Amino acid sequence: MLMEMGFMGIIRVNPAIIITLMVFSVVMLTCLLDRAIVYLSIGGWSQQYWEKLKSAIQAGRLHEARAICAQSSNVYARVFHTAISSTHLSRSDNEDMVQITKENMQEKLRKRLGVFATLSFICPLVGLLGTVTGIMQAFHDLARSGSGGANIVAAGISEALVATAMGILVAVPASIFYNFFTYRLKSIATRMNNYAQEVIIMIYGGEPAGDKPALRK
């Protein structure tokens, strides 16, 4: 039915509601593009990069390890750089610094994800509002005309349901994108936690939390 009505026909069903849903769809696509660029540019993981960094740390070449981290802009490199650059602190303080960096990186990745969740919730409601007002208008027109029958009412209701369909069409992708990026965020956070802890262990070894690191090169 949507294809048969055409673009202008869909808008004429309920201009305020349909245009609002179209604006929401543009917002969703804009956030999708933004998050895709961010996750691809700073959320990627390279096992080869990790092995190179790990070898430098294990050999005690912390200056080289810092340089390796500085060459990358991804969130893992930022966290590793904090750990390696904070070796003048005790292990406990180093871990606190790393935790702060991890939270900052996660916040950068979490940015705008709430937009997807909000749109997935409100778009069906906005569409339903359009349907309710459309049905009310259909019955109002029928009462004023004093003529017509079930076919006239059915046509009005059919058009009114277009708003609900539009709301669902926007809400479903928004929900999918929200779940996808949330899963990626959790995956990245888990990897950051595990590998950052491994970096700290390599630097401090089995020394107590308050001791200085064995690697000071």
C-alpha cells in the first residue's frame, strides 16, 4: 500500500506526523554514519599490533612501547599508553589512571547510542498517535457528511494506519543499530579490561600493589 500511495500521498495522510517520522529517520541515519565512522576508526583491534607492543614491554623497552601506542589513535592504544606512561606511580595508582582512561574511551564510544534507543521507543508511539488522530478524523468526517458506509470508514482507517507503519519502519532499524553498537561496546570494553590488566602485570610482575614496577626503561 505504501508503494501505491507514493511519497506525496504518504505525506498527505498526516503531514505533521509523517514529516516528524521522516526527520527522526534522518537523525537515525546521521547517528548511524557517525557511530560507524567512530567505531571503525578507533574501535578496531589488531592482533599484530598487540604482539608488537607486548614484545616491546616484555623486553623492557617501555620507551619503544610508548612510541608504538602514540602511533595509533584507537581506544586500546590510549589505554595502553596510560599504563606505560604511569610507571612512575604505584601499581594501585597506575590501575586507577588506566580505569579513568578506559571510562573516557567507553564514553566516547557510548556517545549518541541513546538516540537509537529513544527512537526505537518513541517512533511507534508517534506513529500510533497519527493513526488515532486519523481514525478520529475519519469518523468525524463521516458524521458530518451523514452518508457513506463501511467502505468509506475502512478507507480512512487504512490511510490512518500508514502512520503506525512508518513509525515501525523507523523503530525497527533503530533498535537493531542500538543492540549492535551496544554489543560492540561491551566487546571492546571487555577486551580493554583484559589487555590493560595484562599490560600492568607485565610491567609490575607479581609485586604487591603498592610497589614500584620492575621495568623502568
